[in-house]
Amino acid sequence: MSRPSIQLIRGFKDILPGETELWQHIERTAVALFEDFGYREIRIPIIEKTELFARSIGEDTDIVEKEMYTFGDRKGDLLTLRPEATASICRSYIQHKMYAQDPVRKFYTIGPMFRRERPQKGRYRQFYQIDAEIFGVEAPYADVELIFLLRTLFERLKVTDTTAHINSLGCPACRPRFKDALADMLTAAAASLCSDCMRRKDRNPLRVLDCKAPGCRETMRSAPSILDYLCDACRSHFSTVTDMLTQLRVPFKVDKQLVRGLDYYTRTAFEIQTGALGAQSAVAGGGRYDGLVGSLGGPETPAIGFAIGLDRLAEIVSLNNPAAVRKPDLFIAALGEPARKLAYGWSTALGLAGISASMDFGDKSLKAQLKQANRLGADQVLIIGQSELDAGAVVLRDMAAQTQREIPVKAIVAALIETFCKPGAR
Ligand code: HAM
């Protein structure tokens, strides 16, 4: 009896050829934009000490409370698969004393993150983020730059159906006053809250603001606005952000109910939301975290960043762009071993010259090989069998135009390179 095949873990997925071309296109577009604006790539580990995430993202957040993949390694250290990149980048910034030479640093990173959420469309347990962070800039221009970059990237990817929501979450000087006002309001409205928010209202009342349960949403319509509680410094920071976004013609919506699922944020918080993905409306999110580097043991350093959900972005981009799979430039149909040997040498020489030549290594008939060329989408097929070898010339067939021409075997590689490297040939 054959053994059952092994399936992927729930909430994980393969990204297959046909999809990876689009992912590469998105990644290349993002990297080019970041590099143009002075960001440098950083690569951080996929596993860190659990304490790093608990201390930065916050013990009372959904991520730390119930979504982390945490395990003891063989020595008993508690380790976690990273649920996000910001904490690790801060750790690295501090560990390598990057602040010493020049505290102003701009980074980007792209890679997988892990959260044990309930899987659904647009929500996975392993998902990918494109992340950008700026360290050492307190001025609101950093906030504006990041939101501007998101807007530009989405435009370059022809994603237009999105809105930037922005809010200010205040700072340790002004947020406690807002929290108190919110907690009073929540106590008065406790009867209309869902069971999760009953718990949140004492431990993390801000999170009630973005609860999706209908009763909580209705109640929170009359919640106080944090923007009315900002101290002068936070108010002025936020108004420069909104002024500059207006000046740069970046559309945005001030959303007093926007809070983020991670505790490290201060001042500006933002999300890029879309209606294209059903319940999962956030395709990117970020904000300022001026206290985090200090609280992780580094010098007090203002910082801000964002992360784009690459899986979600790819889904949106694919709605407008059918996958662009690279087709072979040429299919070589070889018949018989001597022809195959020769053709194999040609195909590798062509590959080195940047021309992708596909061939079949089995003993298939010409008809079957032509069918295969068709399936692969090759526009040109080179046919070589014993009679072509004897005659010293092969046939190059243009499948679309239904024409063919003979090429002498002697000069074949040079002739093909010339054919395919002509401007507009591919
Ligand atoms: P976040 O809002 O938790 O922020 O995640 C950013 C984006 O990652 C979300 O907007 C969403 O598109 C995507 N995402 C999150 N969870 C999933 C999931 N389970 N499946 C698919 N996509 C998901 C952060 O992670 C912060 N570190 C962002 C940041 C950087 N803040 C400052 N710097």
C-alpha cells in the first residue's frame, strides 16, 4: 500500500512559478525605490529570543499573547519565529552600535514572518513583509517620507484602490490622559462590549477602538478622539505631517479610530487600507516608535517604519496584471542521440548568452516535441534530426508566423544569438 503524501501545514502556502514572477516584480520595484531614497538592505534572523518580541510588541497584544510560534531549544532557551521585523532591526541597531557613528539610518528588509492567526483569505501563518525603517529622525519629515514612499510604490505597481489612514497616538506625556477618558467611557458602555473588549478595556483600552465586532463599532463611534488630547508637541508634529502630505498631493484620511496591534507606537500611526481583500483591509501598516530603542537598552532614538503585507499586495496587483510567466525564447526539437548531443551544447551556449532555449531530453516524436514547444509558449522552434545533420543545416520555425528558414549548422549559435538579440526580437 502506498503511503499518504505529506501536505503543507495549515496557514502556510507555496508560492509557485506563475506567482513568483509577480512577487519578484513587486520586490524589484520596492528595492529600486528604497535604494533611490537612501535605504540600505538589512537581513535579520528568522528566530530571536522570545523576550525581544514580548518586550517590544507588548505582553498584552494578540501577537504576544496567542500568536507567536515559541519553543524551547535543546538548552531550554525560549525562542520565537519572528512575527514582525521591527523588533529585530532595533536589536541589531543597538547590538552593532549603529547609533555611534551616525544615528540616522534607513533600512529595508524583505522576508517571511510567522503568526499563528486563524487562516483565511489574505491571512496566513507564514506571510511575507516588505519592511522599511528610519532611525534617528525626530522631525515629521520622516513620517511623510514613508507614507509618500508607500503611495509611490503602490502607484508604480498600478494599485490605486487604496486609502492611507493616519492618526496620532500621542506620547507618554499626553496618551495617559486620553486612556483615562477612554477607560471612563468604556466602563459606562461596558454592557455593549464584546467579551474580548471587556478584557481589553482594563488592560489595553486603545485596542477597543478598532474592534471589528458590530456592537463595539457602534459604541466606539461616540468614543473620545485622541487628537483632542494631544500635547502641543504631538499636535504640532501631526499637523506638519498632514500639511506636508497635502503639499505632496498624497491623499489621506485622518482616522481617529486607527490604533495598531503592537504596543510600541507613539505619535503618527498609519495604515494603507483596501476594499479589494474582503475582511483583511490593511495592506500595509506602520508608525513612529520613539521609545522602543531606549526601552530595548539602546540610547533614546526616535524611529519610524512600516511593513507591507507582500502576500496581500501580490493578490491586489494580480487582480490587474495577469501573471507574466517567462516563456523560453526557443525550443530545440532534437531527434536521435547525435542530434541531441549537439543541440544540448547549443542550448547551454545560448543560455550563457541570455537566450533561454528549452529542449526535451527523452526520445519523443517530432509531433510530441512541437506540442511541448507550443505548451511552453516558445515562439521559435529549431528542428534537428539525422537528415539535418547530414545536410549541415537546421530548420528554424516561427510558430506564430508559420514560416521557417534554414540555418547552417556550423554557425548556428552565432546566428541564433544574432536573431534573438536584435532589438525587438523578444
Ligand atoms: P502589522 O500591521 O502587524 O505591522 O503588519 C504589517 C502588514 O503585514 C499588515 O498590514 C498586513 O498587510 C501584513 N500582515 C500582518 N499579518 C498578516 C498575516 N497573518 N497574513 C498576511 N499578511 C499579514 C507590523 O508588523 C509592524 N512591524 C510594521 C512596522 C514597521 N511598524 C514600524 N515599522
